[in-house]
Amino acid sequence: MRASPRRALTILALAASAHATHAQEVVVSVRGVAFDSLRGRPLAGAFVTLDGAANVASDSAGRFRFDGVRPGTHTLAVQHAALDSAGLTGIASQVAVVDGTEDVRIATPSFATLWRSFCGPAKPPADSGFVFGTVADARTGARLAGASVDLGWMQLLASD
């Protein structure tokens, strides 16, 4: 018995629909590491979010994992006390999730990267650092334009 052309098209359409539905249901795991490039160590106990909804804590090696993620582009964000102390509220990055086989890494910019961003391509001297912030009125919180800032620091060296 031969199928009519209409019936053959219906069967093909159903098969294509079933394939598309199966492809939409594919989910993978996203594994990665949260890293503090300023201090050169993993961010243990970091608060990691995926697309602002799912969240996990990183382990002692900065590792984290999200299960049940659909392939595509996602936003990964990290918050940690070490970031706060460096003046960063958090870090975020767009990640392309394909099949879940590649680990993702989200990290703070290194000192060298920050230096190039603010000071140009010259190599920073060994004793360099950054100070940044906003000068504000202590009572009102209003920013003070044209304020002058004096800065000093002390370096202690141990001797034998």
C-alpha cells in the first residue's frame, strides 16, 4: 500500500516537529571556576548566579556547577567579599553554552590589565598601586567636584 502525498507530508511534518521538540529540551551542565586575578587565587565561597536567577556557592577551589541549562548565551555573575574590598560590587560575563563539555572561567581583571586600562601600555613599576573613589560631603553625601586629595602610606620592612 502506497501512502498518499498528503499523508507523506503529514508524517514528515510530525517527524520534524518531534525532532525540534527534542532539540529544545536538551539541557547541559555548566561547570566553571571563579577566580581573583588581583590576588592570584580562587574565590572560595563566592555567590555565583546564572542569568540572575539560579545561584550556587563556589567550593574551596572556586569551582561551581549549574545543572539543567539550555545551550545558548547566558550571563554569569559573581559576588564575593574579596571583590568588595577591591572596590568591585561583582563581576559578570557572557558565556556561550554549547554542550557542557568546556569549563567556564570568570575572573577579575589582573593588575596589569587594570594598569593598561588607566595608565596606558607602559609596564607598571614594581611598587605601583591604584587608589580610586569619590570625594563626597560627609553630611549630605553630595559629590564634591574639584576636591583635592592627599594620600600617604607607610611601608614596613622586617630586618634580621
